Amino acid sequence: MKIGLLTALFANLSLDEVIKKIKPLGIRTIELGTGNYPGASHLKLEWYNQASKLRDLKNKLEDQGITISALSCHGNPIHPNKKFADTNAEVNRRTILMAEKLGVDRVIDFSGCPGDSEHSKLPNWVTCPWPPDYLEILKWQWDKKVIPYWKKRTKFAADHGVRICLEMHPGFVVYSPETMLKLRSACGSNIGANLDPSHLFWQGIDPCAAARKLGKAVFYVHAKDTHVYEVNSRVNGVLDTKPYTDEINRSWIFRTVGFGHGFDFWADFVSTLQMIGYDDVLSIEHEDSLMSVDEGLSKATALLNQVVIKEKLGEMWWA
């Protein structure tokens, strides 16, 4: 198991500068954004047909002992605004092709969320079953938009040797293990989860239990934390729409690893991943509004370096 980094937090730095920052921390694998929400600071999709650009990128990384763990293009490819959806979907398609060319086998995305009909202008995230209108919306979304898009896109990815990793995120139709497995059942085994504990914590989902439920459907893991402030959540619940910058009044906020849940959780999480057969990257995603990028990254790395299991287990000599 190894520690990686989604480089979007260093969007204002060159890749050379990013490498200088991460090498002293022991990070040797990076997740690169290619567009949509993560941006494309360190890898441009137009380089696909520019052999010299890709050669320079590969040489730079190889010289520094750095690998690419995944390409990220989180977006909403089934947004009711067709122009927006088509743009997001095209970035996803081109990212899959770029991953194939670079020898990277995972592309990270969101499932997206449609509206409530063909005439919608904005997404409609259904969170309750009553009045019955909501179940009608949900059925229409899955039958007409979600499954048709992802079934086709999952096959396209498989044809190019790439796996689709969906980040389970509220606001989109796949936000929990149950919804992830529902989509996987409909679209096949080449689509799975990017397991990010931070988005599960505030929903009341135990990330370790989620990992056990998902099993082999865990394709990738983000290392990000969340702290739920009960002084607020006991009054307002967790469906909190206040800005992330209003930390003192929010029911929960994103934190760097260890500042929402301590050593015991992260040790158990890593051990659970090992049990289900995931012995791969923990890709740090820094979105802590109380801590600088550099400090948040160094603290996250320090804790993860204590809990990641780096050596292969040999024979159980005691059993």
C-alpha cells in the first residue's frame, strides 16, 4: 500500500514544483486532473496527439521515480443542461483515451445527476421517497439517464483497458455503497468505487463497513477526513447548505487526515482495505479550510505513513 496525491491542490504550481514538494514526504505516485471540476493543471488532454509532450511527461516522472495512479475528470456527464453534460462527457471520453496511452488503468469521475424530466435546467437530487413524485423522478433518472449513459461508457472504458472509478458523493445519484452497487449491477464489473471516507462520514456511513460491503468493487481510495460538529448537527441535521467557509456554524466540514478521525480509525480503515484485497494507493485530497495546503498535506502524510501496510505478509507462521 502506498500514499499518493491528487495534485489539484497545487494547481498554481508547475509539475516540477509539485514533485519537489512531495518527494520529501515520501509520496511517489500522483493522480492528475484532466478537466471538469479538478481542472487540468498538470496534464492537458490536447497533449494526446503531441508525442513530445507526453514523452517529456513520462521522462520527467520516471527520472524522479514518480508514477501516475489515476486520471481524474470529476464532472456531471448527465446534467440536464445538454451543453454542460456533453462537455463533461467528452472530457471523460478523452481522459479514458489518455489513460490508455499513458498506461494508466483508472479514471475517476462522479456519477452525475440529471434533472426531473427532459425539460429540466438543473439537477434534481432525490433524498426521500415521499410524496411519491420523488420515486417517479428517481425511476426516470435511473432508467432513462443514469444506466444508459454509464452502461455505454463502462464498455468504452473496458475496450480501452481502463476502469471507471466513481466517487460516491451526495448531490449525485451514486452517493453510497448501495447506489454504487446498483449501478455496477446494471453496468458491469468494470465500474466501481473511488472510496472517499470524507463523503461517507457526514451521511452517517461507516467507511470500514462500506469497504466490506463494496469488496472487490473498491477500485481506488481517496484519503480525506470530515469532522461532524454535534453542537450544530444535533440541531440542524447533516444536510447542510451553508458555505464551506462558514465553519463555525456548519454541521460538518472537511478536514485533513487525522483531524476528523484519529489514528485508530485510519489504522482500522487501512486494515479493512487490506482484508478486502485492496493493496494500492491512498490518494490524499486536501480540502481543509482551516489549514494551509502545505501543513495539511504534511500532517496527512505523517499520519498515513504510520498506518499504511507497506510490506507483503508472508506465511502465517503462528497458524
